[in-house]
Amino acid sequence: MTDTTPVALSCGEPAGIGPELAEAAWDHLGQDLPFFWIGDPAHLPGRVPHVVLDNPAQATARISEGLPVWRLDMPGPRVPGIPQAHHAPGVIAAIEEGVRLVQSGTASALCTLPISKQALAEGAGFGFPGHTEFLAHLAGVDEVVMMLASDRLRVVPVTIHIALADVPGTLTPALLERRIRITHAALVTQFGIAAPRLAVAGLNPHAGEGGRMGHEDAALITPVLERLRAEGMDLRGPLPADTMFHERARAGYDAAICMYHDQALIPIKTLDFDEGVNVTLGLPFIRTSPDHGTAYDIAGKGVANPSSTLAALRMAARLAGA
């Protein structure tokens, strides 16, 4: 695999802004970043030229001609804003094809455009909570970790899409340890950071303040960190989350481990709302995704902001190069 091996970009939900983002990505990146789009060329808006490939490996050589397309036909036209049930099997097939191509070395990384879990469930009986779990299934791994990353901050939530009231019961020493280990390993192998520095947030305000604001920080988080420090990991914490994310604090670590969804996502979306990238850690290949949804409300209007997609493609290529 070389630095010119293209990135695979799966189509996502055709009724959303994915087709527009694919064209915008080619328009902005051109020959600077070879990639190809997996999907039905009939779903593209047609604002830029496209090239149907005979082989995905042609993408690097032909990207100057137009958006390289690895053709995957689906029944019926795209209707912006209105998902079609008969497109669901094709959306799933595009993800599967992207995984196949990156695992074979034809693609250097996989970048996925947003899907609608509801549309896939209704149209194809899709039984996975989302992209991430499906990719883990396809890769044959038991556990993966969601990282949100930008040039300013990398964050990993230990618990994700659950109610805040359920966080203390879900947050176990074993779960925290697995999240830290997977993050640490990925920073070494994918991000090229030889000795990662991790900042670990406390669960409670002021990291429990000696037990006056909760006991989880001292009883649950601290023993895990002490055990992993004894193995040689550079871990800071548990730290008060309200002082972890200013500029001076961010300079002292490579990624922040947070205890719940909003503790992680509020700071990165405040710092880099348009350019945050979803990176799946723990897969045997590189996967990135823009950090937004299908945006049915603006689909087909030509106003979608491609910044997060451009950042996701750039990060995929950068991690592949590392």
C-alpha cells in the first residue's frame, strides 16, 4: 500500500446530503487526495463531472477527470429528503464493499457518509445500533471505540448513547480499562504517537472533591488509572472536567477520556463544530466519518457544508499514511 492508494467513500443515505458532499469533496480536494465514491451514479446531483471506474484502483489516475465512482446500482431514483425503502440494501452493500476494498488493500482507508438507522431498519431489517457496530461485525472484532477528533482536540466517551441517569451503573472498571487500552493502542498504531498522553476526566464535578461530590472518582476511576500507570501508561486524572479543555490544558495531552457523551462532545463541538471527525478505534483498518447526520431538511438544496467530510477524508488519508 502506498500513499497514493485511494480512500473509499461509502455513499450513505441517498436521500440525505451524502451525494452532494461526495461531489463537493471532489470539487475541493481534486487531485490533492485520491478517493472514490461507492454508490449509484444516478443519485449524484451532477454539479461536477464523474467517472465510472472499471477498477477502484484506477481512482488515483483518473481523479482529475471527475469524481471517481465505484458503481453500485440501486433500484429507483434518489428523492432528496425522503428515504426510499428499496435503497436500504444498497446502502448496506456500499458499506460492505468499502470494508472489503480496504481489507484487500485496494483502498487505504474507509470514510463513511451518514446513514439513517431507521431507514435501514425499515427497508432491510438492519439490526445494528449504527455504523460503528456494523463495522465491528464486518471486521470480526468484539469491541470498538468512538473517538471524535480534530486538529484541536481528540475525545473518547467511555459511555455513549445512554441516559445520564444510567451512566454510573454502566461505568465499570472493566469498561473504563478497555476504552483506555484501545485508545492508547490506536494512538500508537494509527496516529503515530509513540508515547501517548491521556487525560481522564472524573465523573462528578471537581472529580468528586474528595468524596464530597460523589465516590465514583476515587473508588472506580482512580484504581484503574493506578493499575495502568504501573504498566507504563502516561495517564493524568481523574481530572475535573471543567478545567480540562482550555488551550493550555489541551497542550498537555494527546486525547481526553470522558465518562459520558456530552462531557466529550460539548468541548469538541464548541471548538471545531464543522470539522470534527468520527474515528472508529479498534478496527483492523482505518475508518473515519463526518460528525453529522443525513440532514434531510437541506438535502437537494446545494447548501450542505462539506467541511466535516473534507476533514474526515483528510484524516483518513493522514492516518493511512502514518
